[in-house]
Amino acid sequence: MESSLPRSRRLYLILAVGTQILSLVDFAYTLFGIGRIPGMREGNPFFAALLGSPWMAAAYKLVVIPAALWAMYKFRSHPLARFGLWLCFAVFAYLGAKAAYMLVVYRQYLFV
């Protein structure tokens, strides 16, 4: 079954959607891990300030991040927007891999 979207358009759509999913996984892991894993803290100072209000943090992850990803997807014909999509995906993929590793290493702290 062939998609009606051109190949490059599909690729950048997958990058944008994948990045959003990884961003939400990172958010869940952060909320779940802080206070349970010894020494765990939010590394992004801006987002750390938002964590004082989980509603603001959730709004950021559900409004600001998707809006930025949408803008990069919409302007994907520009090299900087394509670079931004790849960079965001790479960063959140790294954070997702790190979260998976931490879940294995610190599982005794998480599930008590």
C-alpha cells in the first residue's frame, strides 16, 4: 500500500510526531522519577522552573513543543527547519534511551 504523501514529507512528519511522542515519554519519566530516583533532577533550567506547577509543565509539553514542531514541519523546505527537526528528534531519542537505561538501573527505587 503506497502512501499519498511524498517520501520526504512523510519522513519529516514521522520525525515531528516521533519527537512529540518522545517528548511526552521524557515528561512522564521526569514526573515519575523526580523524588524517587536519588539525585535525579531536571537538566533544563527553564523546564525545571515549570515543574513547580505540573499544569504549566504539561501545557508546555502539549502546546509549545507541538507548535514548534508544527512550525518546523511546515517550513521543512528550509534547511534550518529540517535541521531543527532532526536535532529535536535526536535530543529526545537520547533522552528516551537514557530514561530506559535509568528505569533498568534504578528500578528498585521506582516500583516501591
